[in-house]
Amino acid sequence: MRPIRRQVMGLAATLCLIPLLGLQAAHAQAEWPKRTIKVIVPYPAGGSADAMGRMVANKLGKALKGSVVVENMPGGATVPGALTTLRDPADGHTLFMASDNTLNVNRWLLKDVRYDGDRDFTPVTVLNTYPHWLIVNPQGPYKSLDDLVKAIRASPGKVSISVNTIGGAAHLALDNWRRQNGLHFEIVPYRGSPPAITDLIGGHTDAHVDVVGSSIAHARGGRVLPVAVLQGTPVREFPNAVVQDPKDPKALLVQSNLSVVMRTGTPQAVLDKIYAVLQTSVKDEDFANTLTMLSLAPVLLEPAKAKVFLHQETQRYGVLVEKSGLEKQ
């Protein structure tokens, strides 16, 4: 009878501990945040990622009634910003605005990344997608995607299409489209959209694949002409730009995302709290207007689903990089 009595007493003690543990977890959550929260943006001020980072900071600051600041850390293929995030404690006081390059592509293209996107970061959410389009010079000979394809087939290797970075979502998608359709043209990588658009307007390249939000002002001003939206949904302002069929393996499709992530080990209660704030905030007028202005599409995947999705993206990009023949740098 004594062993049974000991088991009963042990069970009773364990049951008594459960409420205590719950109170400790609630107390830990109540103590957060203890200091200023940082939102690290690995891009210059003024871009779409920066705008979204500032919107996230603004909404968190209001909801938590605390200080939330944005730190821009551009350059280095987003690696410096990522490593800075990972040097901070996993206590919920540092958020990182992560692109596909940070989480999914860098491991395949950089020799010394020093972090693992799947292992070292835990997503709060996939915040939004970046719609892309194909733009041309309105004074040039091409008025549609069909015009461009006909020119490529008529003069293999002569047509040039630029992208805003080497090995990014646009570059890899364009290379995949080239292979899938047996097309031969030059892909010209630039460091950012501004110089690529300048050369397109100047007649130095024939077309450019760009994030819609980066060149929509030029399209509104008539300096560039959007001829194809590289997704299944149109851009409302430019209904004449044809959309692509997401089910067509030969379509020119670009899928790119911006995620809010934190260092792995951050308490789940903190991740859930931040997600809840963002999920509610996206309905606010200023948040919705920012998304519309930048032609961004909200996603707001919950943390667990975001983790699965981003892991799948890492594998997808790995296949694209391998087929592209790009070497690690």
C-alpha cells in the first residue's frame, strides 16, 4: 500500500504545481516588454520593407504602450542585420523584417552565411507578399510580353532584361522562365531598382522585372510601361498589364515575401502577442492604406503555418538555385 500512497502523493504534488507554473508563465508575459523593442530592417530607409517595419513598430508601440524603434541596417545581402538580431537575447525585444534572401536564399548562394534561416529564426508571421511586374520603356518597340518574347525568339541573346539584385526572387524566377520556355536572353543584375530603371528609361536595357511598389511612381508618370503582372492577380491601377496563370509551369511568376521573425527561443507567448497585434492592425485604415500605396498584399500567416511555409520556400529556392547554375559567392 505504501508505494501506491507515494504515487498518489506525488500526483497530488504535481497537480499543485500546474497552477503555479501557469502563474509563472503569465507573470513572465506580463513583464514583457521590459525595455525598448527594436525592429531591425536590413534595408535603407524609404523603401517598402522600411515602410512596413515602421508600421509594425507603430502598431506595437500603441498596443503595448511602450517604446518601439526601427533600426535600418542595409547591405551585405541582409546578413549584418540578421546576425545583429541573433546576437540579441531571445527575450522578445528584437524583431527582424526578413526577406526571402535572408531566410531562404542566402544559404544556397553565400559561402559564409553563419546562420540557418530555418533553425535560428522563428516567424511571427509572413506579413505580406511583394507583387512583381515586367516593365518596359514606353518609347521602345515592346508594348506587351508577347512582343518581348517574339523579339527574344527572333534574336537569341540580343534582348536584355534586368533585375534588382543577383540571386533574388526576380532573378531566379526569370532564369527559370528562360529555361522552361527555351528562351535565350541576357539577365542583367543591378544593385537595387533605381539604377536599373534609369538604364531602362535610357534605352540601355529592354525590360526590367521589379517589385510593383518600387516602380509604380514611374508607371504613374508614364516613364515606364507595365506589360505583365507576374502573379495571378492584377494591379488595380494598371488593368491592361496581363496577369500570369499560377498553374502554368511555363508562366513568368515571381513570389516574394516579407516576414516578421525573432530569434529562436523567444517565448511563444510573446510571438503570439505580437501576431495578435499585427492581425488586428492590418484592418486599421493607415495600415491598409500603406499596403495599397506600396501595392503589397497582406498575408498574416499564424506563427506555426508561417514556419511550415518558410521551410517549403527554402527548399523551393534551393531547387531554383541549383538549376540556375549560380555559384556561391
